[in-house]
Amino acid sequence: MWRELASEFPDVELQDPAAPDSLAAIEEQLGQPLPEALRQLLLETDGIEADYGTEVAWTAEKILEENRSFRSDEEFRSLYMPFDALMFFGDNGGGDQFAFVRTPDRDDVFVWDHETDSRIWVAPSLERYLRSALGSGGDDWYR
């Protein structure tokens, strides 16, 4: 499903599927289950890159790395609200990050604005998020 959706848009790069053990590592190390839609996407393609190298959906490795960094960085703790309830999975190429809320468990997608520390709802599902991000032709489609 996810490969077919992404192939509807020009200049999209897909990867080989993520290894199931890398998904288990995310869940174990972050202490949260992956949203089912994100799990299925990663099992089809380990990330989606759009125009100009924008990582609309990160690789499993980057999901783990970035979320661990956001949660453990002391400077972030002093500047921003806690990130523990979020699971970041993509970005706009300009600093804003996209995430699922994991506590409580939600399928909606939110954007974290790195300049204001706001967390704003942008899509009711991963599918709608991808269609918007890949079809927009711009970095700030969610504004």
C-alpha cells in the first residue's frame, strides 16, 4: 500500500524494507509501540525521501536516533516541553518535525515547530500526512 501511494508522486525515493528487529529495537528502547501504520510503512520501505532530499518518513534507524536524542538532550529539556509522549518520524527539511502522540496512543500526526515549541495537529492519519507532504511541493504545506 505505502509503496503504491508514494509512487503516485514524482521524485520520491523509496528504500528497501526495514528489518523487523530494527522496529523491535525502536519499541524496546523508546518504551512505546510503533503506530501500526508506521510499522507497515517501514516494513515496505525504510523511509521516504521527497523533493530536495526532504525526509518525509525517516528510516527506522533515524527514528530511534532522533527520538533518543530529543528525550535525553539536557539543553532541550531546559528549552522545550517534554518530548516523551511523542514519536518523531519525519521532518520538513527546515527544522520542524512530524510525530505521532504515543501517550495516549493516537493515529493523528502533529508537527512540532522548532521555533515556538508548539505541537499542532496536521493530519488524521499517516496516509493523509503523506499525501499532503508529498503533494504540496513546498516545505510549509501544514501552515
